[in-house]
Amino acid sequence: MIEKSSVEAWLSGLGTPAADRDYKPGHARMHDLLSSMPLHQPSLRIRIAGTNGKGSTAHMLAAGLAAAGLKVGLYTSPHIHAFNERIRIDGCPVSDATLLALLPLIVERAMHIGASYFEVATALALQCFSNAGVDVEILEAGVGARLDATTAVPADMALLTPVALDHQAWLGDTLAEVAGEKAHVFDGCRWCFSSMQNDVVRQVVSRIAPSVLYISQSVDMQLAMRGAHQRENAALALAAIDALQSAGQINAGQGVSDAMHKAVANVQVPGRLQQVHLDAQSFWLDAGHNQHAVETLLPTLQAVGPFDAVFMFTREDRDLTDALPLLRGLSRRLISGKPSDASDACYVSLVEALEKEAGEVDGRYLVLGSFITVAAAEDWLITK
């Protein structure tokens, strides 16, 4: 077997890490990958799907459950800088050594059966969690839910964050079609919770999963992350936590409840209206890249702004037609781009734009687009 020295070297032959670029619908490859893996079944497995907000909700839920004394495995995607960010145990990314001990056999099998980068990442997460003996696994879906790698294993609970049009190439051109794919996150689950959805989505979800409970109110608490939408994400996470506590899955008691609420409130996730100060410059970075994300962020952006310039850079297959006009009231300078490559070109184009428009100019700047965009902006800021 060929020896490779880094995690990325092992993963490099499996395609791009962007979840929808290498999306291969279906569970057969995951079942094949997992069939030879010695997995320990956790006491609790939770899935999270949706269009926007699922990463923040996943981190909040993980923090709350950890505060209750549970050992928590959290799997999210994509990563910003290092693959290890995707797989966390009690809040800490797994080490290179842990991954390198597992990668050879998993990647060898994956190459043989044609499994994708995301499928391998999911298998790695499950094995890491099993080896660590976590009490609960939280799995954030990559694309959709029905045929996503994360739904190839059974779960006890599922959460659905707001659903909007995105990944249409895979999930369908209408909101009802997208909702139909994502609603299958609830398949086989005992506890089912959803953020409030519009009428189209709710009709589809209620048909596929009639036992879903909709969380209609946001939490009335101060959060470390900005925006009313984060209070809605927190409400979803806390509804799940309350249900588990009521069912005896978590120790009861006011002290435990207070600790869980505090942990949820203190969560900060990179790339979600992340603020960076450099002398007389202020930058706000967010991975929002579709119309729904911009609409959700807009009230907070209007309160934070105006900005001296707004940058929105994403891939060539993203449609910015509806998103860009929403941003025009935030600044006189709106710089956007959709380079022809999924990663490198977008990265370079944003850096060039930042250097030209904000390199030596004091002011307030907003950067939107994707996790690749956030990574590029962070790297550029580090070098300034």
C-alpha cells in the first residue's frame, strides 16, 4: 500500500471537497464502505438538514448536549481551512494522526467502488465517533437528505432548518421538489423538529413526515452570533434538547438546563457574520451564497452597515441574479464575481478584488459568497 504523508494527500484523488460538486446520490456506496467497518452504535444519532442554518444549529446542539455531560461527535461540511474541521469530538477537531490511521483502508475501498469525497468523509466521521465511544452523533447533511450519505445510517432524531432553492441541479427546480428531498431527513426518526417553513415546504414536509413539530418562536436570549436568524436556529436546537431531557436521555435539573442554554448562547461558528478588525478596517465575513441566505441576513446587515464596499464571490454555477440587488442598499460599491473554477479561481479573484478595493483603504467591508470565499478572505487578512 502506498504511504501518504497528509490527510489531503489521501483525499486528493476523490474529487473536490465542495459537497455538491462530487455529490453522488444513493446509499449503495455508503453501505458498501461501512459494511467492513467495525462501528459502535451510539446511544443517540441526530441528523440535520436544510438549506441555510444547519451548520449553526448543529454546533449549537452539540454545545448544549456536551454541557449536559454527553460525549458528542459533530460532523459538518464543508471545512474552511482544514479537513479536520468537519469531524469534532467534544468540540475539538480530530487529529491528523487519528485520520491517517483510518484513511488507507477506507480510501482504498472508496476508490474501488467509486465513492465520493463526501462519502469518504462521512465514513471517516462515523468511524472516528465509534472509536471514541461518543454518546451522541450529530450529522449535518451535505446535499438534500433522501439520498445523502448521512442518511445511509439510521437516526433517532432529525432537525430541518429553513428550506429554500439551492442545489437545483440535484434536488429539483421547484421549492416543492427541494423540500421533498430534504424532508426525508426524518425517515425512521423518533423525534422530528423543523424550523418554521413557508406553506409550500410545510405541505410537502407534513405529507412525508406528519409527526414533525414546528418551532414557531425564536429564543429570547443574547447569543454570541449576530442576527435574528440565529435565535431561530437556537430555538430549534433547544427544542431538540428539551425533548431529549423530557425523554430521560439527558440528566434533568435546573443546573443542567441552565448550563445547556448558556452553552448554546455562547456558540460562535467561523464564517457566520464573523467580524475581523485590522487597525481602522473592519471586515464582516459570511458564507451566505444564495437569495434566501441574503434575505435572512439582510436585517442584521442593515443594522451593522452601511459598508464602504460589499464583496460577493461564488462559483460560476451559482445564480446571483436575485441576491445581488438585495445588497445594493448596503454600499455604493458592490463587487461580485463568479469565476469558472469551484475553488482556486474564486479564491484568487476575491483576493485580487480585496487587494484592489480595500488593500490600503480604511473602512468597513462585507464579504459574502461561500466557505471558499471566507477562507480566501481570512487568508488575505492574515497576510496584511
